[in-house]
Amino acid sequence: MKRIAKGITLAVFMAFTIVGFAQQREISPEQKEAIKAQREADLATLNMSDTQRKQFDEISERYMKQFKEIHRGSLAQEEKRAEAKRLTEAQNKEMKAVLNNDQYNKYLELQKKRRKQMMRKRRAY
């Protein structure tokens, strides 16, 4: 009987540990630096003017806040996905107004590349 109780206690403890670990998705300072370096390299390929870069950063920051709100919100997964898609389309529309055709096409290619990378990482979890 004691053995069963210990087994159940251990199983419950492990379940809470696993759930807690899965919910903890903080990134390390090294990961933040790598992301920042990759972003700068990506943006360099767009060859934007200073004015374009300022507008690009403002748009990106505004939408990033909205994406974080969606992620942290209480919507169902499918609703989150639909809202994120809507935001992406709105952001792309604003970016198209800031970038020339060549820059915009490169921007879309980079966006697609990052999305694929993100999906690969999610599948690894």
C-alpha cells in the first residue's frame, strides 16, 4: 500500500514538474542576442533607408505588442491562430506601404523562412 502511495505521489510530482517546465518558455540572454543578430542580418538584406527603417521598427514594435497580447490571452487556440493571421495581414499591408516592391518581396521571403524555422522548433518540443 505504501509503495502504491509513493508511486502515485511521484507520478503527480512529475506531472506538475513537466507541466511547469513546458509552460516556462523564457529565452536566455544568449538566445536573445542570437535573435537580435539574426534580425539585424535579415534587415540588412532589405537595404532600407533610415526613414524606412524607423517606420519598419515602429510597425514591428506595435504589432509585436499585439501578438504578445494574443499569445497571453485566454482565446481558444483556433481563435488565437485566426487573430494572429489577421494581424499578420494588417502588418504586411503597412509594410508594403513603407517598402518598395523588391524590399517587400524580400520581406515576405524572410517572413516565410522564419515561420518555417519556428514550426520546426515547435515540432521538436
